[in-house]
Amino acid sequence: MQPFDAKPLSDGDEQLLAALLDGMEAGLCAFDRDGVITHWNSEAVRILGWSADDAVGRRGFSGWAARSADAHDVQTRLLGAMDAPGRQVHEFALLTKDGHRVLVRTQSAAVQGQDGRPAGVYCAFSEVHAQIDLERSIALSEALFDDASWGVVLIDADLRPAVVNAHAARLLRTGRDTLLGRPLGDLLEQGLEELETALQHVLAEGSPPVPSELWLSLRGDEGAKRHCWRSGFVRLGSPLGEEPVPLGVGWLFLDVTEAKLAEQEGSLLRFRHNQLHRAGRTASECEDPVEAATTYLDFALAGFADHALVDLAGDDGRLVRAASTPEGSSGPCLPVPVGTIPVAYGAAHPVLQAVERIGTVRASFGALAAAEPASRARIDEWAAARRWPEGTVHGLSTVLRSRGRTLGAVTFLRGAGRRLFDRSDAAYAEDVAVRVAAALDLAQQLG
């Protein structure tokens, strides 16, 4: 297969040239200056069905690979590449050996002889739909990394970001180039293990069938704010190998934090409403109003707090313990023997503040590593100073009011494994306190 009038090739060069031409992923044919076909590779055979023996030596495509009406225009445009600079791109309808028409996109350019004059034309072609698929894939990749509303990060096999789009950089609060090659641990405070586990699973097993929701927090976020990112993963493999070798993972994610928090809040509100409804039905069957009051507290504690304390005002206005849950472990809220000795609360105690303000007061030891022995000792010391059970970290006290009178206060306590009381918790505690106060008021009327 000696090209045109070039310098003769050795047998090794001839075999190498033939292997290169046959290994191309595009059909290739070449014409001499008279339009006679001199080369026809295996991909051209696959696309059109005409063998090299059918093609080589023919003048143009007329009468076999193109319709008579199209053949002259096809040949004119292909051979016109000898007099035009650079490559020429055209689309033609050619005929397969079984008579079907195939639309191909061609790139043709002149081949120079030893004298510097055009000696012929080479033409590389592929089916238009295959070229369009490639262009769409490239366009999709560019769109994902420029205008996508999802965050897209390509992560290599060492679990380091290799390419980051603009939206992902905004969510991660850093620059696109700053992320490249850095360990994910430099970016994430919480949720790193879950993300790396998902990436390793994709590298080993392939893409998961459905997206997953990952709760993550970024380094440097005040209070370790958590974000929920709905994440999809795609394993990236090389199409050039006989067996696909994972090159990395495409991580696509969308911030759904607000929607998930709203969903969680809605679920929590529904649960608490159901608890109050069940508590009301159960309390209505209690003959003793004090038992009804403790029933409300037992239902309220589920998923809300670890302990509950009820303090009632005596004749002198000082608070006396009336009911409580066990200190050592979880259990029902039970009345305590009525006494006259008031609880030794300090002047600034949350219970006293709640009674004075006729409202709700929250208190917390603060953010700490409760598992550390030193911190645990400080927690117990802080709780003991407030006459609360050991291990208490967060407290919420709300006043008990009925018929315009202050009866006392109820206090809910949480241990180190729970979060701080927030405003929604305070509203729920106040709803419970209204019911408890009504029951205790009835108990006082009945003596």
C-alpha cells in the first residue's frame, strides 16, 4: 500500500502503515490526483460494506458507493480539497453494498508529493449519528462543568478531586482550582467517612441504582453546620481497554438541606401532636389528677428529653419537689412524698427565672467532648450545682400556669448525647405545661 508517488516504503513500514490505517476508528479512503481510490481501510468496510478489493482502483464513487445524481458533486468536493488550504468538512449520502443510504461526515485534505504539489486527497469519514453522539457527549460535559445547577466533581482513583464545576465550588465554598488534588478531609469536617465509603464502593462495584443523601459539614463552618446533599455517583472507566479499568468517580450532588430540614420538622411536629393526643386520651381515664399530670409528662418525654422535674409553689411561695423521673436511669415520672422543705435552688436558677418571668428559660453546659473524663466531671459538677441528675447537659424550665395563677414550674433535661433545646422545643414544652398545670390545679382543688 504505497501512498501516491512518495518514497518507496520498506516491508516493515508498509505493514505498520497498513496496521495504523486499519486500526483507525474512522473510515479512511484516499484518492490520487485523478480521483482513483488508492486506500480503503477496515472501518470503511464496516460502515459501507464494500471491501478493499471492491473499492481500490475505482474512479470516484459513481456507480457503486454513491447515487449517480450525487456522485459528481461528491467527487468534485472531495478532489477540491487539493486546491484548498487545511481540512475541508462535508456531509454526503453514500450507498452501502446492500443498497442503503448512509449519511457520513467527512474531513478531507490534500496529500503533498515530493515535488510539493498535491498528489491526491485523503478522506476520513464516519456516520453522522456517531459524530453527533460524540459532539453531544462533549457538549454535555462542557455544560455540566459550566452551567449545571448540580455540583459535579470528578474524583480520581486516589479519592482526590480532579475536575470541579462552578456550582460544586460554590457549595464547597472554595475555588475550582483550589480543590484539585487535595484530600477530601481538607474540605469536610463531618460525613467524610460516609462519602469515602460510597466512592470506594462505586470504584469496586459500580454505580448505585439510586441517589443517596449524605449529611456533611464543611471545615470552617461556624457551629459545624450540616448540609444534606442528594448525591449520585458514576464510575468512570476507559473505553480504550479490553477490560474497563476504573479511572475515578463522577460525583453529582444537589443541596437539599432546607427541604430535608422542613421534612424532619414536619415529621417531628406530627409525632409530638400524636403524643399529646394519646396523652390526652390516657389522662382522661385517670381518676387522680396528679396521675393525669404525670401521664402527660411520660408521653412528652418520648424522643424529647431524658428527665422531667415538677416543682410546685408552697404557701410561702418557695418551690417544693412534687414529681420527678428516676435519677439513675430512665423511667416514668412519679409523684414524690409531699414535704415542706423547698428545693435549694440558687438565685439565678432557670426554674426561678421561669417562674419570675412567667415564661420559658433554657440553659446548657455548652459544646464539649462529653466522652473525655475531664469534661464528664465538669458536666456532673455543673448539673449538681443546679440540683439536676448527673450527666445533664441541657435544661429547659417553663412555668405552670392555671386560672391566672402560677402553680410552679416543670423542667425537662437532656444528657450529653442530645442537642440543645431550641425554640420549637420550648413551644412543645409550653403545650405540655398547659395540660400538666390544668391537672395539678384540679388536684389542688380536690385537696
